[in-house]
Amino acid sequence: MNRVLERIRPTPEERARLEGTARDLLIRIEESAKAENLDCQGILAGSAARGTWLSGDCDLDIFLSVPEDGDLGDALFLARRLFPKHEERYAEHAYVQAVADGIEVDLVPCFRLEDARRIRSAVDRTPFHSIYVSRRIAGLEDQVLLLKQFMKGVGVYGSELKTGGFSGYLAELLILRYGSFRGVLEAASNWRPGEVIDLECHSRRDHDSPLAMIDPVDPGRNVAAALTLDRMFKFVAASRCFLEAPALDLFFPHRAEPLSDGDLLRHIHDRGTYMILIEFPAPAVVEDVLFPQLRKAEEAISALLARGGFSVMRSAVAWHRDPAGSPHGLGRILLELDIWELPFIRKHMGPPVWEEEHLNRFLASHKPISGPYIEGGRAVVEIPRRYTRARDLIDMEISGLALGKHISAEVRAGHVIYGGSELLQIGDSEFRALLAEFFLARDRIC
């Protein structure tokens, strides 16, 4: 563990830089609020506030609190004044993202409350989270760092909807519950779907999710609500592997290199399947809006193919930067089909012959190539198939699918479909790395 900590524990220089930047920002906030005659206070939150951030991954979460009966617009005004050069983002409400001394800073308006039960938006909880953890985490910071890096290494760290994994706050609570990195892994090795962890023994309702970590400052909330079943058990399996045979590559895995043209062609040939990629300009929305819509589009296209008689073996979605310059990047939906071409005719089963009224309607509504004939007491016709190639079906029908509000608009405005060896036309490293991970998919399961 010492070898891991040497790589992930922030250096004294990193700590001094982050602490100095945070201190300066809090002073600037106080002075600016006074100058503008605003009742607005800066609160340092997140891992920077409790010393549980990983080396090389430092940022600052500063909450700008206004009185419970105040106006969040005052905090937003102050954030804009502090950082004229900024990006405005939206969660439940607007916040400001900027850079100070090379460190990314989120300035988040919130209400200043005495009791977490009176929160008016989700971000109002965060200062309470910071207080709860800060009072208990002393001496356990290294254990949190080990757990976070392990989760990163096995691909389950991050509660954003792109990942569906463990948040930093959830990792800290797990350490508080089980006392150490190893203690968390030993407990996780025995988790089952529906596991409930309640540090304060105060949950007031059931949570229908793979893992429920009851928020110690808000008993009605599940801290692990974003965690998917697959991410949960990817962590469970990796925990068992580590306990059986500790390995450095569980913390620092070797990432797949982008595929060369030759490797891509070899995978396509050896697998004997058919790859389809749908590519379109990504809408101007945050990732937590984009990725649920990408997955909705993925499901809608897979269902369309199934209705057409085709079969999707596996699929993936991604957002990548656009080398050609689309301002918001590219949305990509990758499909691997094990049935992608079908014969011209298909068998269509009708009603039982003794259901005369239904039978007559069935016969009148079809012009068969063969039939009708009787099979198992039912009328059968063989009729032409509208689409014999999966690619043609997608091309002709995708614009009519419900793909998600923003993605539907982008797809209708313009998309490109690549099939088989046409994927060679896409040479950007992000896409080639996605293909490498897709073809070489392998979780640590012991």
C-alpha cells in the first residue's frame, strides 16, 4: 500500500498550492460581498476541505451561501464578478466554473441553513456533508485515497450518469463505516443486491436500488442512488480479486492503446460480426443530460433492429471531441450485430383457422410470395421483408425514433452511419481507444 500511496498522496507543494488558492478565494469572496453589500459567505467543500483528494486531481468546490430567505441570484452575481472569464453550468440551478492559479473552481450558489432537513435544492446538502465527514475522517485520509484510486483503477469511480459509479462522498462514508480500505473490500466481497448501509441508523424509508447508503445528514436520501448494478458488482468482483491476490495494476491498470488500421481489420475479421457506428454532432448540454439520452437512443435503435429481425450482441455510447471542429463534440453509438443480414422473405404466422373472422382479415391484408398454408392449426404466409440489411433499416427509420429530446434534433439535422470496414475512415485516437476497450473488454472477476 505504501507504493500506491507514494503515487496518489498529494505532495506538500500540491497541498500548499491548493490551500493557498482556496484561502485567497475565500478572502476575495468576503471582500467582494462586503463591497457589494451582499450577505454572501464562501464555504470550502468537497475533498479539498477534508484532505481526501488524489495527487494530480485537485479542484475546488466553493459554495456561496445566502440566507434562507435570500436570493441565489446574489451569489451568482458575485461569482460572475469574481471571475469575468468563466463558463456557466446548470445543475438544479446555475453555477460558475472558472480557473484560479491553474486550478479548476466551481462556485455554487446555495442557501445557508441551520438544518439539512430544510434544504431547498440538492446542493444545499453539500456543506452539511462536508461538516459531517470533516469531523470524523481525521487519521483515515490515506484509507480514502486508497479506496478512491482503487475505484478509479477498476473503472467504477464517479457518480455522474456517464459512469454510474461511486462518488467521492460515498467512498468517504464507506471508510467511516468499515474503518479502512481493506475493511471496505472485505465487506463489499459479501454484498448482494439491495445492500443497505445506515451509519446513523435513522433511515425512514426503503430504497429500491442495488446499494443504499443512507445519507447521514438527510435520512430520506440514498447517497448511492446513481450507482448501477453492473458498477456495484464490478467493484465487488475486483475487491475479491485484490483480497485473493493484491496487485498494483488494480490501482493503475494498463489502458488499451488506440487500434491501428491493421488491428481494427483483424478484430472485425476474427469476430465475424458486423459493426455499425452512428455519429452525430453532440448537443450543447452537460454530460448528465447527454449520457441518459445517448443510452435512450442506444436502446431505441437496438429495439428497432430487434423488431426487424436483427440481433445486437453488444453496444456502447460515447462522447468524443471532434477533430473536424464541431463545437460540442460528437455523440457516438456503437453496435455489434451477430445477425445483420436476412433473407428476402419471412414467415408470418396468422390466427388459428377456426377463427374465421380473424382469418379473413389476415388473408385480405397480405399479398404473400408463398402461402397461405396451415401449420399447427394456424394460417401462415411468407411475405417480403422490407429491410434485409440492418444498416438500411437504421438509415431509413432512425429519424422517426424517440432518441431523447436533444439527440433526436441533432440526428435529424445530420448524422453519419459507418458499417464494417468503413470504421477505418475514423482515425481519431479517442474513437480508436474506445474500439480497443470494446473488443478487449475484460473485468477483473475472481
